[in-house]
Amino acid sequence: MYNAGRLRSGMLAGSPVVTIVVSIFVVLFGLAFGSFLNVCVARLPRHESIVRPGSRCPQCGAAIRVFDNLPLLSWVVLRGRCRDCRRQIPWRYPAVEFATAALFLLSFLRFRLTLAGIGMAALCFLLLGLAVMDAETLRLPDAFTLPGIALGIIYCGLLPAATTGTHLLDAALAALWAALAAMAILIVRSAYYLVRHEEGMGIGDAKLLAMIAAWLGPWLTLLTLVLGVVAAAMLGMVMIAVGPRRGGGAKARLPFGAFLCAAAIYAIFAGRPIVHWYLRFFR
């Protein structure tokens, strides 16, 4: 089943002024969620609570004041430095806030204020967070992937359908695609271990691809996997060419999950034409 085929694009119908106003609120909403995502990125890989303690400087541990915790604006006012210790605030913080706001806005402009628009914004939130966490720590926390799978199944079950039975069938198919995607990664992982006697992929990658499949269905997930593998392979070859003296070499570990997340975000917004072009060869 090609779930993304039901994600209709287009601008919000009505006055351009309404679109601009809604876009502003969507961006502000995205900035707020981006600030929260930074907390998740910093704490979940370390198995820390995202509720307590409150926001603190990652360098000196000083509590961040409310007026210093405004997304993007505080970073600009403080010139990228902590008010207490004056050390540099990592670029990741404003980058994640900006990226979250941009993805929320793109979801609105692409899918409008619909279930699809809200769903794709939520999926982008999960993918961006997992990409950053994997890039920084080589971990894909269950706190994101497992609820992400469940939300994807619920989302597909809520998509417009003629009957209750169709809703249930869509949810069941989403669960099936998730299981098959995870199984595909686990098979590749097991085969690699049998040949090389070492792990080539983590279990987290299987859960991540299952999450993507639950939301996007088989075709966009297949596109995501192909693009992710190609991108990771290209970087791997560059790292091998650079050599171990600069952090490369054949034994260097790559955050494959980050490549899958980036490819999935691309598939959300630009994957359908590619899939349609490919399927034309089988008609």
C-alpha cells in the first residue's frame, strides 16, 4: 500500500494574508518544539529525564534563565555564549531550532492544515531528533523510535477512508510494513555478522526503518533505504580514502540512522515523483 499517495499538497485555501499569518504561527510553534527537541537530543541518549532538572548550560551547569531560553532569539542576543561562564553554546542548539521550524513550515505549505500536514510535521520532528542523536552519539533511543512506530500505525489508521474496516486495514498494513522493514534490516545485520563476525548495524537502525515504514508505506521506505545506503556508502568511501589519521579508515563507524532520517525527510517532500517515475517501468 502506498500511504503517501493520499498526502495531498497545496497551499491553504483562501486569502494569502491568512496563509502568511498561519505560517508565522507555524514557525513559532516549530521553534518551541525545536527547543524541546534540543533537550531530548541532549538527555535521551544518556537515559536522563527530559523534565527534571530544568534547562542548564552544557558547559558549566548553570540554570538557564527564562529570558535566556527563547529559541534562536536568546542565542543571537547572547552572541552564542552562556551568560554565566561565557563559553560558546554549541551550534547544534540554534541549528535544531531553525531546522524544526523550517520543517514544520514546509509541512504546512506542502500538506496544509490537514491530518497529513500535522502527521508529517510530527514525523519530521522525530526524524530530525533521531538524526542528530545518531550523529552525536551513534544511538537511536527507543524513546523516539518505539512511540514513533505506534504513532505511524495510528496515523495511517486515521487517514480518510470510506469505512471503519478500511481504517483498521490501513493500520494493520502499516504495522505489517513496519515489521517487514525491521526484518529486512535484521536479515542484513545477521548476514553481515555471519560473514565478518562483527556487527555492521545496530538494532536501532531496524527500529528506525520500521518507524519510517509505518508512516510512509513500502515504496517511500524503499526509496529512503536506497538513498540512505548510497549516501552512507559515498561518505564511507571518502573516509576510507582519507585514512585513519583523520578519523577515517575501513573501521570507522558511520551513523547510518542519520542517513536514513535525512533520506526519509527528502522522501516526504520530494519522493513521490521519483516513485511514480520508477513504477512507470513496470506498467
